[in-house]
Amino acid sequence: MHQRDLLEKLRDPSCPRAGVVLAPPGAGIRTAVLQHAAAVAPTSLVMVVTRTVVEARQWAVRLADRGVVVRLLAGAPDALELLESLDHPRDGVIVTTFSRLQSGPSRRALASVRPDLLIWDDPAASLPVQLGDQARQVVVLASPGDGQRWAQWPVLLAVGTEVLPDRGHPTVREVPFEVSREELELRTEARALLRSLGVKPPQPWSDSLPSLHAWLLARATEAGEHLSTRVWAVLDRIENVPPDDDRRDVLRRTLAGVASLSRPCLVVAPTPADAVYTADQLAGSALAPVPVIDATLSAADRRGVLAGLALGQCVVATPVLDDVWHELPIGCVLVLLPFPDGSGLPGRIVDAVEDIPGLDIIRLREVPSPAAG
């Protein structure tokens, strides 16, 4: 409720130009501020200032998950790149820390930045007067104990600890895995072939080999003679890719760590093909079937699978849990496989599970292997 109230307040034209939100950690108010920033960023410049680099990276990841263009100034190279750019950014989001704002190359790089929306997260110091005066809207996120420092500011929302009984605030941890040059080249060829076939998915397709294989296989019989030969050749190459890769090894190690803690786990895959492929891989290593939740199951069946998710057990799902995210078990670990750029799905999933007690989130992120660079 307080998230919706805050979002409506921020969007209200009569909202004070500068105001403070007083809320304890875990209240979920950053979700509303993130949504507001994501709505503003396509046409205006947003700046987010945090205490630590870790917090800055969290903001950057969650905004990028919403398809927002983000520039993270977490070190001197980032600041120098901004200094050397010919044009100052006029839209998107710049995320940095208090220390970067106050010294070094970042201070020079940000000196002429004029944000339309300034988000001052858990401030360690008062807002610089000049920066505050430059922004059209300023939102300070502070703990209730810091209220005296901001006594002269309008309070946009005040949330007490009574709304947080036994609530944990999920953290998002990224785990990278390497992708070989051969796989990257094969995926590029498969995408080009799909374009030649006139395939226009309703949303960006998953860039994984299982998903590309499913798209090609569905159209193999529709292709002309020349394209059909190419389609089957690419399908054969995809099917012959060795199953032992870094992605599978990283996922298995991650899930083994979760199981060793006797915590239930839900792996979320972007497409049905990714979900089935992942479940098959995990079942092969565990010598036991891994349930899959997808659009073929009714809401009642989805609830039934989640209700039966035991400690140390794993279930794989596609993003079809909009009505049952809140029914994830307490202490669950959510593992997000790579999603298409710009889909916004990871961000919406994180928002949906934010108030589940004891939940942790792990995002697998692909990086080119050194040999593929």
C-alpha cells in the first residue's frame, strides 16, 4: 500500500519539488522510486547518489532490468569517459556514490550535469545546495532515525517499523558464466537466419541456443529449399554443441550451494524452451525429475507445484507466476537465468517478490570467455 501511495505522490504535479521519504530498510519504498525513475528516464536525466558502490550497482542493475539506459560512475575510468564525451547526457540515469560526487574525476565530470530528478539514497551527508537547486525534483530516502536532519523538508511518506514484521529485504547477487566464441558465432548465425525467414517475435527472443533452436525448428518445414538446407545445418550444429559448458557448471554449483543450506529454490527461465532444457540438465545431474511451471499449467496447478517445493528442492519456471509470486516459500532462493535485453522482466520479478521474508535472488550473467574476446 505504501509503495502505491508513494508512487502516486511522486507523479502528482502538486508534489513538493524536494521531499524526504522516511522508511526503515526492507520497507520496499525503493521499488516505487525505481518505477518513477524508470518512467522519467526515457525523456529526462535522472541521477541516483548512494552511500556505497555496492548499493550503486544494485540501483544500476535494477534500472537496467527495466530497459533504462544507465551510466554507473563507480570509478575513475567511468568518470573520465564521461568527461571525454562530447555531449552531456540529457536522459537516462547516472548512478554514483557520495564520495565520487565530492572528489576526483567524478566530481569534475558531474559538475555540469543538470539532473531533472535527483534521488539521494540513505544520505551520509546533507544535500549539496547547488546540486539540489539544479534538479527539478529531489527525493531523499532516509531512515526514520535521520528524520531530525531533514526536519525542514516536506515528508513525502513516513513508514514505521510496524509494517515490517519478520520481513527480509532480498539482495540481488550476480554470478557470471563464460560463453565461448563458437557459441556466440552460432547464435549470431541463427539470429540472421531467423531474420531471413521473416521471424518477428512479439518481444525480443531469448538469445540462448535452446530458444533459437525452438524458433528454427518450428519454421524448418516452412522454409524454401535453399533456406531449409541452412536451417537444418544450423539445427544440427546447435544439437551437437557439447552439453558440458560453463553455464551448466555455474548453475549446478549455485544450486548445489542452495541445496546444502536446505533452502527451496526456483529457477526462472525466459522461455519454455529454456525452462525445459534447464530442467533436463538438472534432472540429469540429480537423477531425479525437476518440475517445470509454464503457461500450460493452470493457476491452481502452479500453486500446487510451489506448495510442494520442499527444502533443498528445485523447480524451474517461466515468467508466468504473476498471480502467485507472493506464494513462494519463506527463505526461498530465486535464480534468474539471462533474459533478453530490454525485456524488463527481471526488474518486475524482483519487485513482485520484494516483501517475501528471507528471500535471496541470484542472477546468472553471461560474459564472453577470454578466448572469445
